[in-house]
Amino acid sequence: MKLELNGTNVIAESERKGRARALFWPWCGANVSLLALSYGAFFLAFGVSFNQVIAAAVLGTVLSFLLVGFSSLAGKKSNAPTMVISRAAFGVKGNVIPGLLSYLVFVGWETVLVSLATLATGTVFERVGSIDKDLAMVFGFIIAAGLTVAGGVLGHQVIMKLQKTLTLLTVAMTLIYIGLSIDQVNWSAVQDIPTGTFQAFIGATIFGITGIGLGWVNSAADYSRYLPRTVKGSSVVLWTVLGASIVPITLVIYGSLLAGSDETLFNAIASDPIGALTTLLPTWYLIPFALVAVLGLVGGAILDLYSSGLTLISIGIPVKRHIAASIDALIMLIGTIYIVWFASNFFIPFQGFLLTLGVPVAVWSAVFVTDVLIRKAPYIQEDLYRPDGAYGAWNKSSIFLLVFGSFIGWGFVSNSSASWLSWQGYFLGVIGGREGTWASANIGVILALAVGSIGYLLSSLKKVRRQES
């Protein structure tokens, strides 16, 4: 396995190769996780019906991955990592702010995914009965962390090959899980779930946006930057969206069927999202289930670790890419140990993490994607690394939008996941208060996207045209 030596530099012309359809595998592999089955229960928790889950899953997933697709387009156009290209919108020095935000998102997600793999392994072996649960979790932790660190540190070439293998294996074994559990679906119980309010549907859709796709926008160009610039942009977007969306949509829908059929399963998913799914399986499939659970989660964790290393370099840490990834791996390991062996509940802090970071990520994503779409000429490569170049050191208007959009967004979300998050929702009184019908819809995420996109278009369109001229 070859160690990637490229970091935040522009990929040389001689190294650019491949086709857009190759993007299908890393994005499918990163989103084929059994965690998406548990998302079916999370969607239902908003108080919506099965049909509303289908609509919210499709709408939230596709919309969020369209943003990821446009971010991938930037990688093909510039052949640089996402958080380097973002300097065009925020300034070479000003981009440190969204860079730090992205770094927190990456480290948080990779920690969550490895934690889930560890918890699932412990639950599976506890059911088998032949191995102590804590010992089993140590075993799962070693496998998940080992694969994640290996892929994230070795880099792009290894990831592109590994993700294809993980995808094919995980999809096949997931289909077996569906075949073994489909008789547990109680269609009558699912159909009896009452239709939720419009506000509840919006809340479920926004959860799909923040929980499934939005967190990938800040890494998408990292995997398309090796493509030749002659590749069609529409193909880059298409294969990214298709690869990333098709499996999670399917699994969310099926997961909502299982959770809607069994209230006990619905409640168990909150504390152990993947391990709870083992209660539907015969004993003989538990070991293969542990493997598919670990591999599916590792696919996403690898991408997060790889991109977190690139992001750490982009904000100015003077180390090689593989060293940066190793630093992030250490943080991930410490975080995983805390979540698995010390945290009392998983879903509550997980939801709080998604929502709190989801607001500023939404603003940054809107600014970044708008910048990508309004540019007619290629990025000026050398100026992405020069504070005195065309993009400048600080784009104060973009930084203001990030702060202002986050302020507006946090004001219109309800976050009771932990006491330290209770300050959010300070504008909910305008739409009925914290107990009102809109309180759980979390429309602050949509408002954050609107502030970022419209604000950047109004404040920077002329500036972009001057840069291109």
C-alpha cells in the first residue's frame, strides 16, 4: 500500500486521472452504514408517518448531497482540497475560521462512527454469550480504529480502492440482514402511525439534511481533485449524488419500517443505534452482522480522518499530511474511549452535536457552494496560497455572514440535548415559543443556508467578477 505524499498542494497534471464514475465508490462506501437503519427511528421521533419519512428522507438526503456534488465540482475545477478552495471565498487567512469549524466536524464524526462500531461489537458478542462484552468492545475498537487509521493515514489511492471493496461487501451483507428481518415488519402498525404536522415534517427533513449529507460538503473536493479538468462537471455532480444517496435513502426507509413495527426496538435504538438491531437476528448471523456493522461505519470514518488531516494542514499546522492524520487519529481514539466507556447515552449528545455544528456548517456550505457556482473562470491556483493574491488575506463580508448566519440559525433551533446547549432558540418566541408547533422544526438550519447563499451573492458577486477579469 502506497503512502500518499500530496497534501494541500494543487495536484500535478501528470497525477490527474480517472473518470467521474469512480466517485460513486467512496461516497457509497461512506454512507452504506447500518447507522442509516437507525435513522429510520430518528426520523419517526419527530412525530411523522411512514409516508412522511419517505418524503423527508428523499428530500433531505438529495438536497444535502447536491451541495456535496457541487463541492466535488470545485475539486475537479481547481485540483485542490476543499478547505484550500474555500480561501477564495473567505480569504487565505480568514479561511482559518471555517477551517477550524470543519476540523471539529470531521473529528466529531470520525469519533462517533468508531464509537458506534465499538458499541455494536460489544452488543453482538454479548448476545453470542461466549465473550465478555467489554472484551468484545475492545476487540471491535481495535478493528474499527485500525482500519480507519490505516486508510486515513495512507491516503487517497488506498481509500479509493478500499472503499470499493467495503461498499460491495457491506451492501451484500446488508441485503442479507434485510432478508432475515423483513418478517419482523408489522405493516398494520406502520400504517397506523398518524400523520405528523407540517412543522414535524420540516424538522425531519432538516434532520436528514444535517445528519446525512451536510457534514460532507467540506470534504467533497478532497476526492475529486485527482480528476482531469476535462471530465464533465455534470458527471461529477451526478455520480457523487447517486453514490452518496441511494443506500442511505433505502436504509432509512427500511429502518423506519422496523422501528415503526416495534416500540421496544424504537426506544432501544436511542442508546445503542446499531447494537439494538441485533435483536431481530438469528444467532448464527450475529458474527457476520458485527463485521458488516464495523465495515460500514469504517467507510465513513476513513473519509473523515483523511479530510481532517488535510484541514489541519490548511489552517496552518506545519506538518505532513500523514502526520496530521495521525494527530487526528489520536484525538479520535481518546474521544471514542469516552463515548463508549463513560457516556451514559448516545443519541442525545449526538443530536446536540449535529444541530449545534450544523448551523455554522450550513452557512459555510452555502457561501462555498455559491462561490463555486458563480465563478465562470478557473480558480487562480497560486493565489489560493498567497495572502497578497487576488483572493486577499481576509474576506470580511464572508466572515460576517458566517457569524451573522450562525447567530440567526441558532436562534431558531431548539436544542435540549444537554444543559450547555439550552442557550439556543432565543428567537423562537417570534414563531410561537419553545413549546410552539415550530419549536422542533429547527428551521434555523434553512435560514442559515439562506443567509449564506443570498448574502454571499449580494456581497461578493462583483468582487468575483473583478477577480476573474
